[in-house]
Amino acid sequence: MNDAPAGPPLPARAAQAPDRRPGGRTARVRAQVLDAVRAELGEHGYEGLTMEGVAARAGVHRTTVYRRWEDVGGLLADVLDAAGEDDWGPADTGSLHGDLTALNDEIQESLVVRPSIPQALMAASFRSARAADAQRRLWEDRYARCEIIVERAAERGELPRHTDARHLLIAATAPLYHQLVLLRTAPDPQLPARAATTATLAAAAGAFDRPAPEEAGPK
């Protein structure tokens, strides 16, 4: 079974229904079913998530759910894939520290609200290979969208242009996941800004610089 990676940006809306839903009966059924999955997962966790429970909550026949999603792993994977259909983007506050703090505020909000659907999906991804693959796709998508934070900082002259965006984003957001998911500590309202400060100072000092490529050809 694949393990789900830990630590990338997973903002508050990452596990919510996308804002843009196409029309048609098929799309409506999908929306109803995925909303039901989120609700069931939030109330009962992975262990209590069943195809029958989702079908009943969604108000659709269970054969429809089995035919389209096959199993619980398929439902979880589609919930995660649906999160990537939104138009979310990181806030532009005018500074690297401000952007990272805003991102961390969103992450903390998503992890401390009860029930926390992102936390439930992360836990479920360790039990379902299909969900793990979908979660990895979602995090890759979120990383790609968050690279603009580093690009803007470089354009403002806050960072060298060869700063590794992925490494910086991991350093800025990982403390949230470590404290709230792994250690399960009480939420600290100062943690988002403090983690952003640490990452910003480290980035300015060159901690996330990409190594210079070796010159090609004979010397």
C-alpha cells in the first residue's frame, strides 16, 4: 500500500466541494454523493464509511454508487480529485512573510475545525491506496499553485531567484502538520506567523537555494 506524503500545503478549501460544478444529472449525482462522503467521513471516520451509508445520505440508489465508484477507496479518491477542480489560490499580501502566514492560517483552520475533513482524508489515505494516490495528486496541485508565493517574493527582491519553492513551502507549513496532526497539540494562534517567520528568515539566508548546475562540456 502506498503511504500518503505528509507536510504539503492543504488549505482549508482543499477538501471542500469545488465552487464550479458542471450541470446535468450526472454532475448533480456526483455532487450529492461527494457531499455525503464528506459528511459521513467527518461523523464516522474511515472505519464507519460505507457505500450503503453514503448512498442513503446522498439519496441515491446504492447500485449507482457501486457502479460509478466501485468501493470506498474510489469515493475517497473522487473527493480528493474534486478538491483540485476549484479556483483556489494563495493570498497576495505584498510580502513573503504575509503570504506564508495567510497560507498557514488557512491550513490551521482546516486542521482544527471539527470535524476536520482534511484530517480524516489524510488518515484514510493510509488505509486506501486509491485515496493515497489522489491525495498525492491534490498536494502536487497545491504545491504548484503555491509556487507563486515564492515567485512574487523573488520579483520583489525578497529572495534569490534560484530559491527552491518546494523546499521553502515544506519548511513553512510542516510545523502546522507536526503540531496539530502528529502531536495533536492544542491550536496555537501564533504558530502560523511564527512558522512563516522561521521559513522567511531561512529563505533570505539562502537555506533553500537550489544548487548551481555544473557547467557542461570539457573545461
